Amino acid sequence: MLKGLVNPNVSFCSKLETLPGDIGDLGNLVKLDVSWCSKLESLPEEIGDLDNLVKLKASYTQISQPSYSIVQLNKLIFLSFERQCLEDGVYFVFPQVDGGLRSLQILDLSFCNLMDEGLPEDVGCLSSLKELHLSGNNFEHLPGSIALLNISSLHQHDISASDSLSLRALLSWGKNIPSWFHHRGFDKSVSVNLPENWYVHDNFLGFVACYCAELIDITAHLIPLCDDGMSGITQTLSLSNHSYGYPKIYFFLVPFVGLWDTSKAKGKTPNDYGLITLCFSGEMKKYGLRLLYKDDPELDHRYPLL
């Protein structure tokens, strides 16, 4: 009888401390909700045997180190360990992805007391990820591979033939621009002189930017070294998931494939362009910008882009 369970809900079971190991025998399980089980500290290794699981909600529990076996859940679309906060001295650690969780689209780790090592270095392997919630955590540095997130979805879904490109941003509460960004400042726009031969085919990914304020869209300008007033390239970049409220930092990638337009270049190559300018729709605030390459030494090159 129990093996036929599809959607058990054991949320708000305040006395639940563990799940039985034979939960892995429930092969038909599609959704599992253990949220608000305030004494639950772990998930059994057998959770990874739930081959058909699509949604796992373990919000507001005491789980701080999820079982490595969860990365085997390759049909999982939604995963949440959201917390109000963890006890002082208890830090959340997400397991190495190792090419798993291939269908995951939404990952919520808000208020989990994540430190710099709490996110795995291979988080960029989550190629289907569309939303990553990191609000209320304590990290100063994000894994380099995080810049690879959403690249494939941008290629497949967001780039159109119009002059507008829809971007998905990662959001985090905070006010400080990470030191990983080479170009930092305080303004409503940023202009960066591009180095000689900055564009390398099959290596250059795009421009990674962050902005510490409310943001709806960005205007990007590529300006040639010898500006003739005719061959500059301008794109309007609209955020598909902007929000309002608490202080936050938007992290996003302006992919080169969405910015470059051969028809507007009038015979010029990317390396004929010497200036990139991003104009933010918000007020004057802190910003950061970095050119991103596949072989960037601060990225873990072991994880392929696509």
C-alpha cells in the first residue's frame, strides 16, 4: 500500500526527528514535503533512490548538511532548504553536484547561514537552474562557476531577433560588491576600456556585472576604437526576475552571443571595439564588472559550459 504513495505531506510534524531508511522504496513518490519539522536534522541516504521525485521541500528544519545522495535526483525540479536562520555556529553546506540534479530549476537556500564554502565549487553544473535564492546568508565570495549558470537557458529561450535581451539575475541581500569584480565603482553607469585582443573566439563568454540597487533593465553599448558614430552596438537588457524590497545585489551575465550583432558592426570584428558601457536603470549605486572567459583561472575549468 505505502509503495503507491505519490505526494505524502508530513510538514509541521514538530516531533519528527528522522525519516525511515526504507523511504527509498517509495518509487512512485513525486513530491515530498517535510517543511516545518523543527526537529528534523537529516535526510536518509536512501532519499537518492526516489527516481521520480520532482519536488522536495525541506524548509524550516534543522538540516544543515543534506545527504550527498540528493544529487542523484535527476528528475527533481524544485528543492528548498530555506530557513529563518540556523543556530549560531551551525553552517549550511550543500553537497558537490558532480553532474547530478540535471533537471533542477529552483534552488532555495535563503537564510541557511551559508559561508564561503557552503556552496560547492561545481554549482555551475546545474545547467537547468533558473532561480537560485541566497538571501540572508553570510558569504563574501561566490564560487567562480556560478557565472556559468543560466547560459544554456539564455541560448535556448531568452535571445530573440529584437533589440531586447531578457536576462535572469541572481539575487543576494547585501551592500558590498565582491572583490572578484575587477572594475568597481559608484555610479549609474560603468565604462571600461577593453584590453587589446580582448575577444577570443570560443573562449570569451561575456560581461559579468553586479549592481547594488533596484534594477529593471540595463543598456549595453559596445563602442569601436575608431568611433565613426555609425558602427556602435547597443542592446537593451531587461531583467526577467526583478523584484523590490530589501537591499540586494543583482548578479548577471551579459552573454556576448546576445550582445554582438554582425549587421550593426558594418564589417568590424569584436576586437575593433575598445569600450563597453553599461547604463543601469536604477539610481547611483555601487557596481562591479568583469570580463569572463572559459579558461579564467578563477573559474573551475573542469565544468563545461553546456
